[in-house]
Amino acid sequence: MTGEQQRLKHHTFFEELYDRYKTPMFYIAKKILKDTYAAEDAVSESLIKIAKHLQKISQLHEKEQRDYIFILTKNTALDMYRKQRKVVDIEQAEIIPDFRLVDETVFGKMQYEMILQTIEQMDDKWKDPLKLYCFYEHTVEEIAEIMGIKPHTVYYRIACAKKLLLESLKEAGE
């Protein structure tokens, strides 16, 4: 495939994502920001971030694409909200080793499903960075950009999410 064909393919894919998700993205942002113009700005910023990560998004299944786009939009709107309210994020960083959750080829199907269910039950603050890191394989820096937070905050949230996950799985195993 030539460079021009690849560019056209990405352009078409981006347009499809835009057409499919522009309305729910707007509602997500408006629910957080409570302002039409600010919500439109949040959607625009989200679309720019989507364009930067189009290659990764194109490799995801449709549900994963939707989840990714909604997480990105929500966090872009929250970042704008924090900036409007001048809220300072004072969470302390905790250094964690690089890890990825192991897929279902290592765990049995039931164990894998239990891990996924446990993650889905977490608060978004913990769940979103963990999913972006483990399932969508973004770097801490990419997650920080997507969520509008500092990299050390991403490290901290992933560490806390991992701890919550392990505690929940231990309780379930008892």
C-alpha cells in the first residue's frame, strides 16, 4: 500500500469514527462541563488526540474503540473542567514496575473473565489508566496526555488499581 493509500485509509477511518461517535462524545463532555461551547471544544481536543493515536485505535475491536474514545473524551472534559476550576492535582507518585495484565491464554477463560469484571467494577479513576495501559498498551506518557494528568499521577493510579485488583481477586479466591 502506498503512502497516499495509507493516508486515505486513515482519513476514511477517522471520518467513520467521527460520524459514529461525535454525538455521544458531545453528550459525555456536556454532562461534565455543563456548557455547549466548552463541550464542543472538548470534543475537538479529543478528536485531535484520536488522530494522534489513530494507528492504535484502528487495531482495536469496535467495542474497544468505543470504550477508548469515551474514556479519552471524558478525561479531556475533566481536564478542561479542572483547568476552569483551577483544581490542583496533588496526588503523590508511586513508582511501579512495568507490567501488563496477562491475557486469557495464560489464565483460564473464567479467571480472565473474573479479572475483566473486577476491573470494570473499579472507579473510573483507577479503571481508565489501568485499561489504557494493560489492554490498549499505551505508555504512561500517552495515558497522561489522553487523561490530561501528569505521568507520576498515572503511575500512582495504575499502582493503586493493581493493588485493588489483587485484593479483590484474593477475596474472591477465599
